[in-house]
Amino acid sequence: MKTKWGTCNIKAQRIWLNLELAKKPAHCLEYIVVHELVHLLERHHNERFINYMNTFMPQWTHYRQELNRAPLGHESWDY
């Protein structure tokens, strides 16, 4: 995964996580897991989705902002 932190297949009830999350703080990983699991309850980012997020992880907006400020991945090329 090069452009997303995570994704959810609702039909198969599976989530996939970007391995770059292993380099982030644990609360950021937890936020993505909760976010993707909430998609099993609500497909869209609507008011119902937000209510679930607020219930399960009240600080989720802070964690989302933290991840959005961070690069998805960092590659270093040595010559």
C-alpha cells in the first residue's frame, strides 16, 4: 500500500494495514484499526461513522491530524 494507511473490504469483512504504520506511534496504529473496523459498521464517512468514531475513540481527530502531517513513507537512496 503506497497511498493509504489502511483499507477495508466490507463484503469479505477484512482490513488491510499499511506496514509503514509500524514506524508510527502505537496510538496512530490503533486509530487506523478502529477506523477500518468502524467501516464494517458504516461504509461511508457520514454522521453515523463519526458518531461511532467518537464513541470508540474520542481522540480520533487528533490522531488523524497527526498521521496527515506525517509522510506515508520515507525512502532514502544512498549512492
